[in-house]
Amino acid sequence: MAILDKLPRHLFTRRGWGMLAAGALTLAAAQVMGRRDLLTLALLLLVLPLVSLAGVRLVKPRFRVYREFSPSPVETSAPAAVYLAVARTGPGSGRVVMEERLPGHFGQAPAFRFPSRSASGGTSRYEYHLTSRYRGQFRIGPVTAEFTDPFGLSLHRRAIDDGDVLTVTPAAVVLPATGLAGARGNDGVTATRVRANPSDDDVMTREYRHGDPMRRVHWAATARHGALMVRQEESVTTPEATIILDHRSGAFAGAPGTAMPGLPGHDGHAAATSDTFEWSVIAAMSACAHFSERNFSLRLLDAGGDPAFLHSPSATDPAADEYSGPSGLQAIAEGLAAIHLSGTHHRLDGMHLDKAGKRAGQSVSAGSPVHGGEDHGPPAFDDQLMDKLSAHRMRGPLIAVLGRMTAQEAAALAPAAAYGTHAFALLAVERPGEFEDVLEVLRHGGWRVAAAAPKTPLPAAWGQLAQDPALPVAPAAEVRRGAGVAP
């Protein structure tokens, strides 16, 4: 019996292997003894398992699988129920052993028999639960079925569906209530005084649109711009929080000499990430939830001024950068689910990838570190970002979730503080003590700053931002593009 257990299980059952062994022994006995009846028995014992093997591979029963997740998407460490419905759509009968394939970190794959005891109308329904410690998109399934012949001699295992993708979003951490949201109520509305006779300094202007009354033309602004401009006296009372999420590989790669871990994906590959980047993703999600609960609209940009989720495979609308309400917060969570480090990075399959994620033809060792000397992604903190911030200046707080920075990069970002009612920078780095010079540059630009290691509790880092002293900041009109602040 121990020998049978060592034989391949994907061809024959133990009964089938036993019959083949008995056939081989009978054939040897027939040759030695010269008995034709033994030869006939040997041929029967040998041919029957082979015929059954051919039968289970040629006859392919057809099934239809329905799979539903609840909730979908689901947050990390939260349970998700998976509902399976399996129905036979072709001819066939008998019981089939089935198994749901799962990524390794979900634990043991569930197995079940078809049809189930509670089957109705030819459809069997099953339920099991999953919990993921990691964010990402995961292929759940396919269901594999193990078919056998009526004599139980041979086996054939094959997938009967393609599986479905489960999106796991980062869970927000509850942040302490501080003054970071500015002087606004819990509903996010600022009390404004309506003046009977607003002066030229109080009104805002915009370009003339067809249908605007001529009495609203602002002639002084028209003369300055060389185009018809009209008064826009309505107050903007809905605040907007702008979050800058840095996802350059150079800012979050592991320390030199260490391997960069991978983010699990449903395509079988692992995209580049790191402990500091995972911490920053949770920080961004928590900040978005914190401001959304206070009725802020949200705008998310990357370090280059592009929409933060432009290259996120899980984003519902990659080109969007403005979100509002519960649906907007959900879209942000989905965009953060599979976001990974941009620029040149290494996947765990050992292939060097370019910015588009395609093979560049250069082979590297699996798990190679990504650090200085490589392409760290698109330019950061340049005029494109400043233009985006300038277009929405003074509409609400500005929060930058960053990784490692040089003093030169900090000097390029520092003037952007003038575009927000408040400016806060949170650095996720391995050794916070090594970045005091960077923090000082940002402070002199008007930012409140804090540096935190991946093990630092996020509420504690958020509290550090509230306690950091605020320095005077230049008016937005005086910000010079590309001008850094010297330390």
C-alpha cells in the first residue's frame, strides 16, 4: 500500500494502479506458465484502466459556475463571504469532487462534492469565507473538478471556470480629531459673510460665458486679461482637501542591500512595494476617510501632478483626480487596492520591467533591491504639479504623503504650501532621524511635517503633524515656479 501512495494521483486511483500491477504480474505468470487464460486475464486487467483513462479525458462534462463576493470590494482583515453556485449544463451523472483554487495566503482551499445534499433544480450552492491581510486584487478560483470513471480506476482533474477577481482595499485607520481640517465645522462648511456691496478686492472673476448679464462684467479684470471677465460673487463653501501621494520607486525602495517585497496580484505576478509604501497607502486612505467624514471633497495627485491612480490596475476611473461623497471615497479605496511603485522596478519573477510594466529584455535576479542609480520614475514636484495646485489654491488643506526625499526635492516642493489653507507633509521612511534636514526645508516653506517609520502607529504620526510648529508662508501670488527654499 505504501508503494501505491507514491504513484502519481493525476492518472489513476489506487484501485487503478492496483489493477495495472495485478495485470503486470498476471502477464508475467502467463509467460512463465504458458497459460492462455492467464494471458487473457492479464490483458483485461491492463486494458481496462487504460480505456477508462481515455474515457474520462475524452468525455468532458460541462458545468456553469456563478461566484459572488459579499462585500465586494472588501477591506483588509475583514471577512468576505463567497457564494458559489454550480450547475451541470451537459450530459452526465454521478458525484464529482470539486475544489476552489485560492492564493496561498488565504489558507486551505475549500473542497466540496457535487451535487450537494441541498441541491435544487440541478444547481448546488456553497458558501465559504475569506480574510486577506494584504490589499490587492486576487484571482479566486477557478473551481477544479476531479472526474473518475464508473469503475473508479482513473482520474482527470480540470478547471470548469475561469475564476473571478476579488478586490481587497486598504482599511482606514481612525485618526484623532485635530485642527488639521482648519476652522470648519463638522459638516465641512465655513461660515461666510455676505456683503451688500462687495469691493473689487472681494470678488472673484471668471471668463465670460454666453448668457452672462453684461452688468456682471468686471472691466478692470477684463482690461488685465484682454478678454471679457465677469464677477463671480458666490462663495465657495464646500472645502477641498488635496492629497499628494508619492509612489515613485526611488522614494519607497528598501534600504540598500535589502529585497523589495511584492504586492500580490491576480495575474500571477507581484508588483513592487515596500513596508514604507504600504504604510503610506494606509495613511492616504485614512486621511481621505478623515476629511470625507467632514464633507470635504477630495483631490488626489501623484508627485508629478498626474491623477494618483493613473497607473493603478484596480482604479475604476484612472484618469479621475476629484472625488466626493461616499461613492468617491469608495473609488479612492479601490484605486489604492492595487496601486504599486512606479518607475523602474523589479518583479519577483526576476524580469526587469520598464515604466509601462513590460519586459525590457534585461534579466535581473529575483528580489533585487531598487535604490540609488536607477530610474526612479517621472519628474516630481515640478511645474505640472504646481499648475494643478494653483488651479485649486486656497480651497482647503494640502496633505502630502511622501517617502524618502532629498533636500533639493524638498526645496522644490516647499513653495507649494502657499496653495493650501494649511499644508502638511508626512514622510514614511525607515529611519526618520536621518531626514531632519528635509523636514527643516519643508518647515521653512510653510509645511507642518512629521517623519514616521513603518512601525509607527498612524494616529501618533497624525498627532505629530498637529503639534509641529507652523511657520509663516508666502502668499500664493508670490510663489515662484521651480523656486526652492534654501535650508
